[in-house]
Amino acid sequence: MNMNIRKIRFIEPGARPYKRTMLNYFVYDRYIRTPAVGLNLLTTIVKREFDDTYMYSEAISKIPRADVVDADIIVIGSVFTFNANRAYQLARFFKKHTHAIVIMGGLHVSMNYREAVRYGDYVLLGEGEESILELLHTLEKGEPIDFPGVAYLKDGRLIVTGKRKPPENIDGIADRNLVYQYHNRVHYNTIWPQVHASRGCPHNCDYCALVRHFGRKVRTRSVEDVIEDIRQSLAFFHSGRFPRLLRGLWLTDDNFFADRQWAMSVLQAIIDQGIRTNFTVQARYEVGFDDEMLDLLKRAGFFEVAMGIEFIDDMDFQTYHKKSTVEEIKRSIRNIQRHGLSVRGLFILGGDNNRRGIGKQLADFVIENNIKGVLIQSMYFVPGTPVYEANKDRLLHKDWSKYNGCVVHYPQNMTPYELQMEHIYASKKIYSGKRLIHALIFEDWIHKILFLGEFFWHRSICLDLEKELPALKNYTL
């Protein structure tokens, strides 16, 4: 039967739905975070063909349900493991209270469609730029779904139309004005302008879900498209009613340097175009040995490299098939710093070789190597990754809302409670009051602001981790 699609609403679920509070000025990822670029791009693509299309993100606002309940299509997207429970809650609500068809998408539901189809009408598998329009046009015409990239239930039977080939052309700039309240939030320094310029990673770390989702073939946007996206993002964030303290932009690629020549072309274009801002970028440690690239980064306005260090033990690198060593990491950090760039460290606790005292070891490693900021997570298990499959029998539970950095498994050499305490210790030692005072006195302007914000952020994280301690005490070896 044909369907008249008039109104489409995209929704990004929040692990914690947005709450208006002064904390939003200081604490990222509690009640506020940058809206998902990917879902914003899908909204932009659909808007070209369906005029009444709009996006709500619980990262920056509450959902005005009155505007959603009469939609014909509701797309709940950018579903990761940590916000999957909220996504399912929203899907259940809209299935009960609306006549809309509910479509779900994102890394978690794509890799776990057998679970997700119980909540939505359709699940998009993989990247959705092409399949979303194909699905909408098919629903309009009332035709059978005969193209790959969709999972759904029919008469109680699971139908999977097959894996869809990832799009080769990934050029496209998200219209940030299509996200409700986004422009009114740009003065918050807890959210950043973001541009995602490439997809895929040639490496194969066991815990990485992004490789399974985007593939190992690196696909890049054209240099011109990336530069224009940077321009638009900066213009959007710096046109609010109130000025931002920080002028910066985060290139969110998981491995921006995987295609070296392309990365150098992007950096050179930033220089040639005279774009002035404070850039940060994620990278593997190998970039620290590329002096030419580091020189370009500095000249292009990059102040920091966020390095996926993960472990501080060579055995853990081997266990999880990450090709690096602690000594190589240290040499890379020193060389990056010699080029006038700071290093941010991304770490995982809870590897099979970790023992009590790992929290102190991690904190000492960060301080001794002058790493300016950190993200610490307990070993995360995204369903569909090798590390999840290998450790399913060691998981404490499948409450996805706890898969956000909290301990969710039985470690090899300590209890879950002890591992959580190691995490709390490391966070508090790295972001101690003494180190905060030192940063406010001696660091440059941007690192003063960043350390202050991260001090409150890590205090917030520790509060959440401490709330889980009584429950974790019940799990013993």
C-alpha cells in the first residue's frame, strides 16, 4: 500500500537526556554534548527531497514531543551501545503513541539488528546516506524492500536484506541549522565544532567497533568539501549571541592520517586558505615519527594530537592485536611535543594483564610524559567486536547504559570493584586540585580552559563511577 510521507523527524537519543543546568557550561557529556554529525548529515540529505524534515538531539535539548507525534517517519539514529537503552525506550514510546514508522540506525543497532528489530519497524545496516532515501521511496510506493542494508520483522520472522556496500563518495556537509536549538547552544565551550573527514581504518584492534562498522578501507572526502565544512562549522559556532572562550575545531576522524597524502593535502589547504583556529585531531602513535606531518600540523594551527594510546603494558597491546609498544608510544609523544604540539591520551583499563595498582601506574605515566588531558574508560565491549565475542561469558550484565566507561566485566586479575577503584584513583590523581592550580598558573590560555573543564568533567565521571561501587561489590572472582 502506498504511503504519503509528509513529515519526517530525526532523533538522537541521549544516554542522559538533556537537562538545563549550570553544569552544562563546565561538564561535557553529563547533560550536554555535541550533536551527532552523522545523523545531522542524514537529516540534510533527506531534507532535499522531503521538505518537512527536522532533527532533535537529546545532547542539547529536550524533544518537543508535540512536534514528533504526528510525524509519518521517525528516525532514531546515532545509536551507540551507551545510549541504546534510551533509543529503545524512545522507539517503544513512539510505536505506542504515534502512527509513524520508526526507523533505527547507528553503530550498535546496525551490529545488533536482531535485538533492535524488536523495537523499531526497520533497522538500517551500516552507513545510511544511500539506504535511507531508498527505504523512504520504497515505503512511499508500497513496494517490497529488495535492496541491501535493511533488517525488519515480517510476520514475526526476521528479514535481513544483506550487507550494503559502503558509499565511495562521502562528500556532504551537514546543515547544522536543521538541529533544534543547536545555534542557541554554540556559546557553550563544552561542545565543539566538529568535522568528520574520512571513514575506515586499516588496523584491526579487537575492541574497535568502528572498523567493523566503517570497514578497513579508508575513504576520504574531497579536500574542497572538507575545507568548506570547516569554514561552515566555524562560522556557525562563532555566530551565536554570546562569544565563545575557545576558538577551536575537532577533526573527529578515527585515524585522520591513514591516507597520508590526502591528510597532508587537507593540512596544506587549511594553511593556503588562511583558516585560523585551534585544531585538535585523533591519531595513532605512528604520526609522532612523521616530522613532515607534524610540521604541517603546527603550521595549520593544530595545538594537540589526541592519541589512542589505550594501554601502558606491551602484553596488552599483543593481547588485543594493537601493533605498538610502550617505548614507541613514549618516543612518539616526545617527538610530537618537540614540534610544539601537546598530546591528549585515550586509555583503556581492564586489560587481561592489569593488576591492582594499574590506576597509579596510569596516572604516573600521564604525569611523567606531560600528557595534557585524558579520556579513561574501562574495557568496553561493543556487541559484534572480537573482544565482545571472546568475553561474553565474563560480562556482568547487558545493561547497555552502563557500557559508558564503567566496569562491565570480570577482569582477569582483580574484582570488578577493584578495577572501578583503580579508574577512580587514576582520574583523581591526574585531575587533582594541586594539578589544577598548577595548570591555571603555568599553562597557556587554551590548556588553562581545557584543564579547568576537564577537572569538572572527571569529577562528574568519578561521581558516577562511585555510585556503581555498591553494586560492583556483589561481583567477586
